[in-house]
Amino acid sequence: MTVMTIEMKDHVALLTLRRPQVMNALNYELYMALEDAVRDSEARVIVITGEGRGFCTGDDVKEILSQKAKGPAEMKARGRRTGGLTPAADALLYTDIPVIAAVNGFALGWGMELALMADIRVASETAKFGELFVQRGLCCDAPGLGRLAQVVGRERAAEMLFTGDIIDAQTAKEIGLVSRVVAPDDLLPTAMEIARRIAANPPRAVQSIKAGLRRTLDPDWRDVGNWAIKEIRSLMETEDAAESAAAFLEKRKPVFTGR
């Protein structure tokens, strides 16, 4: 089964995550497909969306926890090349191609991180956003630490990160997380129209502007990513993280002890 498709038109690449049965939760195959698509892209603009009801609901807990999951050795090798920063995040954060997220539904956990790594976020009225890592006993990835506060301000970011609360599209618009909210049928046309307007400009100038934004506004992503992955690995060994995963799989409320 194809986990992601790439459509190219008018110098715009549309990347569609295609695991609708799990609301486009990420397995190792999809992580690597996303990274490769961004690194190999010759587009002037990239638009990312999801198939079905979800944009991306973060890690596929069942598959990633499975001993039969494919690809961890290659993922580790890729991670070593990026200093610990999630390889797909490294590709997105360091590309000079403008990225637009067309958020069609739930953007949770690493799906929220994926939306944050876009330069522009357009949301369907059905979209919902949440940094759920704290509820899993974990720290968020580098984009949540380095970009959420940049986008919505430290106080709003702290509230979202500390609580793990999920917000709707209109709230996301009010706090500046997305640039516009549109009807579901208008989502892709709106995102693609913005992309085409960008792609019509001189590509080297656009890429220089994006590089300049990164140079003036962003932290050292690989340094943040290296710190984050060490924290995440440490937290994954805690009883609370194990309890969160077990409660999720057993569909019950977790009981945390601080251990």
C-alpha cells in the first residue's frame, strides 16, 4: 500500500499522506517517505495534506511499539546523520522550498509538529490541533519547542505544551497558529492557489527569503533536536510513559505516578 503520493503541477508538489485507516499516523515507512520527498523535491513550493479525516495524528503507537515494525535500523542511521533531530524534521526545517500545510483534520503529536514546520498553515473548519506529548509522558520534538512559541507566543505555547489540550480551527486562527480557516471543500484549492502565487515568483529569490527567515528567526535545529531526542529516550524509560502507551492501547484513562 502506498503511504504517500506526490503530484506535481505548475512547479507545486502536493504530498498527500495516505494512511486514512489510522488518520495518517506515522509509521517508519511514512517518516522515511516524507523525508525523501522533501529532500528530493525539485518543486518551487510543497503542499502537504492528509487523506480522509486526519491530517496526521502523530506516531502509529501500535506499529511503532511492535517488535515487527520495519525500518528502525535505517531510521537510527538516518538519525545519526542528522545529529538526533528526527530526519523528516531535518529535511523540512532545512529545505529552502516554501512549505504549506493544508490541515484537513486532526493534527496531533508529531502531526502538530509537521504543521508547525510549514511556513504557511491553511486549516479546514474541521481541523484540530494538539501537542499531546505530555499526555504520553514525553517531551515534544524540536519544532514544538523551537517554533510553537515563535508562532503563537510563549504563554499560549506553554499552555498547549503543558496541558496537551486540543484546540479547534477557529481557536487556532485566533491565536495565530493558522493564517486562514476555510470550508473543507475549499481547503486544497486555497492552499494550491497560495502555492501557485509563490511559485510564479523568481524561485531563487523565494528560496533566499526562506533561508533568511531561518537565519534570523530559528534556533540551531540540530542542537535542539539532539537535546530533545535525549530527553525523549530518557522519558520513554519511565513508568509513566509505559502507562500512557498501555492505557492508549487498552482504551482506558492512564494513572500517572511521576516515576
